[in-house]
Amino acid sequence: MKIEITNEAMQKIIDKIDHQEGYLKLKYDTEGCGCVVSGIPTLWYVKKPDEGEDIEIETNSYPILVEKSKTVFLDEELKIDFSTASNTFQLKSPGQIINGRMNFVLFPNE
């Protein structure tokens, strides 16, 4: 899997985490979606990886965690971008916009 983070997205991530220690995670969130195939990719900033579940993917700027069991729902080539027009993160692949209004959640498990 290859993930690119644009400069605009990286700057917004840096602004949001404000020098706090943690890990960037591309979470395939299925909470409230009915079934696992109806998940929504979301950016999380977590204190630590989920042991045995998260794998670390190197990107062009900042490593990102991905749930190993959910990689089947993600494209092989991804880009995390930030849209200033909608003031939201976006997850794209070469053939589609996967989530045009991707949430960023800071420490969701606290």
C-alpha cells in the first residue's frame, strides 16, 4: 500500500496535533454503519497503535497506521489531501474520491 500526504494536509495535521505525542491513523470506521463493508475512512490521532491490529505504512512525510484487517477495503494507492474550499480532509485514489469530507478525530479513545 502506498499513501501520499499532500503538503496542505500535512500542515493541517500539524496544526491539529499541536506537538502532542501520538500516531496518525487511517481508521476504517464502521461504527453505526450497519456492516463492515459500509465503513467510512477517517483520520484519527491516537496515543498508541492497537497491538496486533495496526500496521505502520511509510508515507512521503509522516508514517500512518492502518488496521491490517481493513486494508482489503482500501485502494492500493491513496492520497490524503486537504480542501480549503470545504475545510476538510479528503481521501483519494487515482480513480476516485473515497471520502471527500473525511473527519479528523484527536485521541478518540480517551
